Amino acid sequence: MRSRRVLDAEKEAALKETQAVSVPSDTERAEHVVTPSVQYPNPGYLGSSSHTTLFDQLQLDRDVGPNGFSRGDAGGADSPTEYIIDETCISRGAEFILELHRGSMIRPLVQLVEIWSTKGTNLALAGAFTEPCAATATHLLSQCHGDQATALEISRNLFNHSCRPISLNRETTFDDYCGKICGQNARWESLGIFFIAACRASIDLSYAETLYGSEQQRRKIQKLALSYSDRCLDLCLHLDCMNDVQLILQYENFISHSQVDGDQNVAASLFALGYHQQKPESFGDVPVFLNRLRQTAFCRTYSADKNVSIFLGRPPRIVRKFCHFYLPSLEPQPPQKASRKPPIWNQARGPNFITDSRWAALCGILKEDILDLYTTDDYDERNRQARLIDADACAQWNAIPADYRLDCDLKSCNRQPVERDFMANMKLNYLHVHFLLRLACVYPMTTGRDPGLFQVSTKMLSLVVETIMLKDQIINSGTSLVWKVAYYGLSAAGLICLTLVNKGFATEIPDLSVSKVFQDLSILVGEIERGTLVYIDSPNFALLSRAAQTIKSLLDRMLSNSMAAMPGTQPDLLPDSETMATLEGGSWALWDSSNLQDFEINFWHNLADHPFLND
């Protein structure tokens, strides 16, 4: 996904020169005048070290807003600034509207979203906008009669509204805000949010009458709805007019792409909007619900950035030491700064998207600090820092209200399906923090021994397998089942497989329940092979299928008739000491690296080459 461009000083100067010699006619101005929130194209958030901030200090009569934008340049809701909308873009939008009209997909997609939302789930960030955006999509398409003229008029109105700032003040209500972006004031962002909701609904609902009845048809609807959202977002980004609704669309689009196609990026827009530098003095300038929405957007994106970077073995894009952000909270709680210190939780409310976002951000902070451990060459210092992180992680978990913590097995959890999934998410995130922390302390892997790492892995895998088995009794709360399997399940299964093929590890694990481990691994393999988790053209199909093949090979070898006994009781089951010495000193040091190892497809290719699985 194309991120929002940020102009540097040279580009700004060149743009001003171009504007000076290329002045639109009065007719063009009168036809397409709208009111942007700042002069466009704009460079977005500019911090205290920027050239603009330095020069703004020389203009003392200007009122500089808390978000870093100069209000003298911004142009409020009543200060008209001219902006020319490219006719080519309007034509592209009209073609899109005609395509939607001819496809007659709006009504069935609206019905799909309605069925989905009645089950208690919704978009994690844009959930409150789903219903009004769906109604807006119906309203827009009802105005199109299938001819070019009405399609152009709808497209032009969408562009005009998308360029217009969303005026608000402290007293603006959520319904007022929706009225400024939906219905008669519909924007491309509103239409995009609806299509994202339709995409996510098709991901969660395995069957939807009239739309799809097979996995192939469902995948087709997922990709179609996501492509519609992409086109809406692309038209918004082309305008270079940032706002909260566009950021919400970008986040939800990013999450859906991660489930349907793979990695995406929304961090650039967060930085450009300045949401990485939240200041208490700015809270009074906007409505409470919008402040909460901005805080939630940052927390969820921050957490997703950490998870994706760990999963793919890439550096994170959002680094906390350059950020100052707050945890979202519900009234009457005041904003609380995000840190490793446990926040105050509202005991009266059950798990929901706000609590899930708070916990995700807190775990993201811990994971970022754990990533820093891998750059510490002094292993005594690494272990000292690890103990501090471990204590903070336990303190964070204990600070959560007891009703949020999954302290029993998932089947015994007597909660609503969506709440049960929230609790599973929180527990998996907590276990993953301990998994990463212990992994950082066993370096190199071939010489370090930590039975606790294996135990955390078995707990994490067991919970993932339980969510697989009970998938009909939980409702997706924002983190899909496939993501749980790929992110948490494969990490745990990978460590367990390494332990089982390593003679030294398998004989030193206390209270090792081999039957339970084999049962969980077998269920994981069975669900993947039977296609109940991913379809053949899903983005994670190759990764999961390769992992399943490797795990199955391991299980077959250990349970074959040629083996006389189970591991831990019979040394000949595993590679002999000479073989392991060669592996430990040669090419089999998968874990001996200064960087966090992920469990992407190369890991499973390498593990499949282990002599234990090939001799």
C-alpha cells in the first residue's frame, strides 16, 4: 500500500514556483473550490527541529496549534482555501461508481455486514462507523442511474467532501461527526470503511447465502471487497488531505491486507498526523471520542508494527523512544501515559476493543524492549534487563481485572463468544512476551538450556489449538484465527520441534507430557491439512502447509515402528552425540544469531533438512 508522501524543503520550493506560474482560471476556481484543513500538498506533522518551526518563531502573530501545524496556514472550517480537483481523478471515481452500479453488490454486501455485526464483532477501530458507512453506501448507489452524468456528479461530490476539513470543537458529538462524513456529506473514506467491513465479514463468516457458498466464492468476495477499499483509499491518498477518517481507513485496510495478502504499512500517516507526539494540552481541543479514537489508532498500529516486525524478522517502523502516546480509556478515567508501569484499569467493564487495544500497546512496549536485548552483547547485562522486563510483564498481567484474565481453559470460560476471544488474545500476547523474553536469554540456542522456554511454548501452543477446536464458539475480536496460528502457534510449534530433535533438551524437561505435546501438534497438522484454516491461495497457505509437512514428518519419525521407545527414555531415538556436535558447530545453528529469529517459511525448510527427519 502506498504511504502518504512527505515533501521536503526543496519540493516545497519547487511547488511554490510551479503554482506561481500556473494559476487556474476563475472559472476553474469557481467550479471546484473546497476547503482543505491545511494548505495542500502539506508536509504533515513538523516537529520542533524542522525548518518550518524555526521560521515560525519569527512570526509571533501566528497561533501555533498543539499538533505542530501553524493555524495561520491551516485555514479553519470557515477560511476558504482554493483546491483544484483533477478531472482525471473525478473520471476514475465515476468509472468506479458505474462499476459498483453494474455489479449490484452493495445490497448483498450491506446484508453481509449486518449479519456479521449482529454476532457481536466489528472492526476494531472503525466499528462505530460501520453502520452509518453502510447506510451511506446504499444512499450513494441509489443516486446512480447507470449513466455517466450521475456517476460524475457522485464522484465529484465525494472528492469535494474528501478535501473538506471536518470541523469540530469540544462539544461535537459522535452523531454530529458521523453527519459530517456520511449521508449527504459522504466521502471516499466513508465508502472505503464500508468495503473493509464487508471484507472482514467475509473473512469471519464461512457461509453467506446469495453471496457465497464455497471457499472459492468466499475468497473471491474477500478480494473484491478489499480491492474496492483499496480504490477508495487510493483516491483519498491522491488528494494528499490527511484526516482522522483517512487514518482509520488506512489502519483497517492494513489489517485486512495482512489477513488477505500480507504486510502493509500505516505508520507514515500516524507520523504525518503527529499522533506519535500526543500532548495533554491538546486533549481539550477535540471531542473526547475523537481523542480516544486517535489514541486507539496509535496503540493498535504500534502493537501491529511490533508483531509484524517480529513475525517477518524486520526492524520495527515505530520506535517508542521517539513517541509520546497515551492509552485509550473510557470515561471517567483520565488519559494514562503508555509505559511499562501498570495503568489503572476500569474494573466495571468487561473485555472489549478498548481494553484489547490498551493491552496490545502494553505488550508492544515490552516486546520492543525485548528486541533491544538482542543487541546487548554483555549476557550478564542482558539477563539483568530480562529479569526487570519479566517483573514488569508479571505486574502488568496482575494489574488486569480478574474478569479479563483467562486463568482456566477456554472451554470452561463462561463468557460471550467475542469476550472469550478477547481473553484468548490477551493471554496469548502475555505468553508471547515470556516466550520472546526467555528466547533472548538462551544464546546461543545450541548451548543455552531453559526448560521454562519449552513450557511457555507448550502453553502457547495448547491455547492456540484450543481456539482452533472451539472456533465455532468464539467470534473474531480483531485478531483472526489464522493470525493466532501463524504468529503464536508456529512460534511455539517451532521451538517444540527443535526441542524434540535435540537430545540435550528432550532429556532435561521436567514434567514433560509427551502425549499432550503430540496431541496438540497432531491437531495443528490435521486442521492445516484439511483446509479448515487457510485455503490454497491464502497468503499464509505456503507457510502453514510447509510447517505442517515438517511437523508431520517429525511425528511420523517419533511414532514409527522403527523407534523402540518415546523420547526422554531412549537415547537412540535422537541423533547421536557425534551428529549433534557436527550440527551445533556447523550449519544447524538456526538460533545462533544476533537478531530475533522468526518462524517464516525458511525456518520450516531448514528444519525439514535436519538429519533426524531425513536419514
